[in-house]
Amino acid sequence: MLEKALRGSKKYWTWLLALAVLIAIGFFFYLRQLYTGLGITGMSRDVTWGFYIAQFTFLVGVAASAVMLVLPYYLHDYKTFGKITVIGEFLAVSSVLMCMLFIIVDLGQPMRLLNVIFYPTPNSMLFWDMIVLNGYLFLNIVIGWNVLDAERNGVAPEKWIKPLIYISIPWAVSIHTVTAFLYCGLPGRGFWLTAILAPRFLASAFAAGPAFLILLAFIIRKFTSFDAGTKAIQALAKIVTYAVIANLFFFLCEVFVAAYSQIPEHTAHLEYLFFGLHGHGALVPWMWTSIALVVAAIILLVIPQARQNETTLGFACVFVFVGIWIDKGLGMISGGFVPNPLHEITEYVPTVPEILITIGVYAVGFLVLTVLYKVVTGVKEELAG
Amino acid sequence: MENSRRRFLKNAGFSVLGVGAGSMLIGLSAHTAKAAGPDGGQRPQFSMGDKAMEAERWGMVVDTRKLNDSLCRKMQEACHSIHNVPEPVGESARRDQIIKWIWPTEFKHAFPGQEVEFLAEDVAHRPIVVLCNHCDNPPCVQACPTKATFKRERDGIVMMDFHRCIGCRFCMAACPFGSRSFNFRDPRPDIEDENPDFPTRMRGVVEKCNFCAERLAVGKKPACVEASDGALTFGDLNDPDSDVRKLLAEQYAIRRKPNLGTFPSVFYIV
């Protein structure tokens, strides 16, 4: 099937070339980082995880969201999602790939990566994260590819695929749960030390991921003859609506606990993010933008006419995606590190090389996604024709 | 004749090599046997000399009443110079990425959440040295995915294997005391006077205070304790007759963030 990715229009190749250029730029700066060390990033002794780990956290959510297509189709026999489950699975593949790359570019000694396997340490959450991420990547490649191949040949998927599909459903939940456990099990980091972190991560994932899927469906429809269908898109829109409201609700629960209990360790971080602390407030405008975007999206999504109109739905999806990206990809990680354990403030701003490396990793993900989707749409067009 | 002489030389050469390699092997195995403590021979550790100081759980009591700026500087210098901690200077140096094993701070930073209202001026502004607490229940060890940081069973010191660390910095997120530093760049050019008896680090690994495990192995107290003019007391917390236990029995001492359940082994008399 891969041959479908080798034949494409001029636009297709231009897009791939543009991504390749971004990858090359990112790789160049990564080599510099490898040579001089992580000192070229904005990270510091106090904010030891920055943009890379934040993108990883956000993308784990995008990856997990494939389950929002797989679960209704396979557990509830919701046939409308039948022809787009593979779109979700391949989005998961490219997202998990980006997650892994973000972890690798964040390591001080990436050539020692295999030490995690040579000295397996089950009490470290990073060990489990490695297992769930690799497992999820494997599951989605195998399932997506085989189901698509069977569809192309007009036969039912192989029998052994079914159990893998059922496993992939709780597995999707596990990847974001374990990712939340990286943070919420750490003593002395009041911002993350909350049992609702994993549920909140899942809610934001099931909002941002399906919102992105809707946007991808629009793009695919524009450039190919494959249409996910209004019914599927509207069903996804309802999922986004519920999830983004749940996400806001969980966040407000968080705010209540901190604000009402007034325990400084819990209020300090929220205060830093939304109002600034002792004159430091680099993220304040970002965080309020995030809130505004999420609230605007909720308003658009709960009004049936606005949700059913694809233009306003498109805007709502962009708002959800960007709003949650700011929350998780920007505020969530540095917010936990400021103030530091000694209640001192060191702010974090990513540097240019750091941003270019980040863009390079995203370009790798989009390249893989484009190639996989080219195969999917090629097969679908072949079947339709 | 020529041929046999050459053969002789060749054989002799190999023999010398063989003997050399053999004795090296013997030497190595003897060394491992000597170094292997209760936690087995796999751990990197300093072989214990005859004069080695041993304890079940090393601990420290800091008498903050005896601290002042110059004394703190002296202790930090003693520690950092012995352990090859880089001192980056110049304009390109990023102050937010420095490495520190022991450093002075104020009461409110050393003990956030334990603030005392209307604290006496002298206490509020007196320098208080902070360092790795060598927690009895260390969260950094729990977080490390490669066991590069570990608690030495023999005496409770929380140590680092610089050669195993992958630089993920999970331990730094886990430490509630900000005691760990990361080598954001190659530290070697910034070491003014290298101590050949202690390893230098490379970029991309985490490091922190090791309670001078390398000095304890040859019967010396930690460098900061030696330089402290009696402000720092070091000893076995599990031995009721030790200096630290006697001091703790006489004086009221506090620990940093006791509510987190990490059980720090560094105590502070305020």
C-alpha cells in the first residue's frame, strides 16, 4: 500500500519538501544542542523541563484521542466512524512518534537512552511511560495498517486483530494516565500534586484530539475526494463539546480547591500563571488567552446552529486546539516549576534554537502523518473508483 | 638464527603482555572483592580504606546560630573546589544554569511553609546553608528511570552514577529541596583548579552533594563540616552516642519540609 504515498500531485510534494526543510533546520540545531548541551535552551536549574516535555505532554493527549473513534465503532457498533477509525489511528501513530522524539531531544545524554532498558526500574514512572508509549505505537500501526489492507482487499480484517483493538482502548487511557503520573506523584510540586491531573489530562486530550481530527477531515476533504461525512464530523463535534466542558470543569475544581483552602503551595502556581507572582508574569496573557479561547469554543459548540455550521465549527475546533495547547504545551509544565521548591522565581522562556528544534520534531510528525494519510486516501479513492 | 631470535622476542613480548593482562585481571578482581559492600559489587563506590568512617545512616546538624556570610562562602568553596564544581564567569555565563552542591539562603527560602511570623531580624536574615538532605525516603531515587541515583544501603547516602545518568532530569522535578543541578554545558572549561582525585563530569548529567563519600572512605569528614568551625556536626543518626544524636537530644532542631515524608538527614538548629 505504501506505493500510494509515492505518487502525488505537485502540491503534495511541495508540502513534503517544505516539511523536509523544517526537519533539516531543526536537525541542524539539534546537532548544536547535542554538541554544546541543553544550555542553548531556555531551561534552567529551577525550570528543568520546558517546551520539549510540554509538547510531549500535549501530544500524548492527541495520540490518546484515537480511542474516541475506536471505542464507539468497536464497542457500540457505531458504524458512522467505521471509515475514519484509521484516520484516528494514524494520527495516534504520528503523535506518539513526536512524543518519543520530544523525550529524546530533551535528554542530556541521548546516547545512553537504552539504560532505561538495561537497568529497568519499575518504581520510576518514566519506565512505564516508555512501555505504554511503545506499546501504543505498535498497536496503532498494526491495527491501522491491517484494517486498511483488509478494506482494500474487500475482506474482513484478520481475526487476531480484534483482541489488539480491544486492548488498544484501555491502552489509550493508560498512556495519558501514566503521563499524568509523571507529574502528580512528585512531593513538593503543589501544582501537579492533585488526583484530578490524570482525568484532566484525559478530558483535555479528548477535546483537543477530536477537534484536530475534525480539522484534518476538513483538510482531507479539500485536497482529496475522501469525505469523512457530515454525520461523523458532527458526532466528533459532540465529543469535543462534552470533553472541553469536562476539561473546564476539572480546571475550575482545581481553582476552587486552591483558592478556597488558600494553601500557599497550591495557590502560588495558579497565581503565577494567571496574575503573576512578585512582579513575574510572562505567562499571564497566554493563560487568559487560553481561557478566553476555551470559553468561546464552548459557547460556539453548545449552540446547535453554530456547531452544525462547518465554518463556526472550524473556528471552535481551532479555539479548542490552541486553547488547550497553551494550557498544556506552555502553562502546565513551567507553571509547576515556578516558584521553585525554595519559593524563588526563575521564569522560563524558550530560546530560538529550542523553538526551531520543536518545529523540526513537529515537521517529522506531520511528514509521517501526511504519508500515512496519503495511503489512506489513496486506498479510499481506489475503492470508490 | 635471525629467525629464532625474532621468535624469541615475539614470544617474550606476548608473555609480558599476558602476565600484564593477567595481573591486571587479578588486580581488578581483588579490587572488586574489596569494593563489594553489602549492596554487591555492581555499584560504583569508593573502596573503603582501613581508616574509613562508617555509619548506618549519616546525618548532619547545622547550627544556624554559628553561620555567617564568610563562613558559608568558606564551606561552599571547600566543597566546590574538592568536587570540581564549575564556576562559570564572564558575560556568556548563564546564572540560572549554575551548579551548586551547598549554598547559603535565607530562612524563608530554606523553610517555605514553615514561616514564622515576627521572626527575629537576625534569624530571618542570617544565612542558612542548604544542601542535599540525603533523605531516608528519597523521591529522586524513586523517580530515576535508570537507578543512576540511588541510596547506598550501607550508610544511607544518596549517590549519583554520572556514567549511567541519561539526563532526563526527572530527579530534579522530584526533589522538593532544589538540591540537584544539571550540567547544561561542558563543565570542564569552567573548573579553575581541577582536583585529580575526584571525577569531573560531562555535559548532560545531573549532580549533587554526595556527603563526601570519597572522603569518608579514607576517614575524613565532609569538606564543609571541616571548614565550618563547628557550625556543622556530622555523624551516625542511628547511633545514640554519636555527636549528632547528642546534639539533637539537647537542642530543638527542625528539618526542611518534614510534612512531605522524605525524612531528611540534615537537621537545623535555629
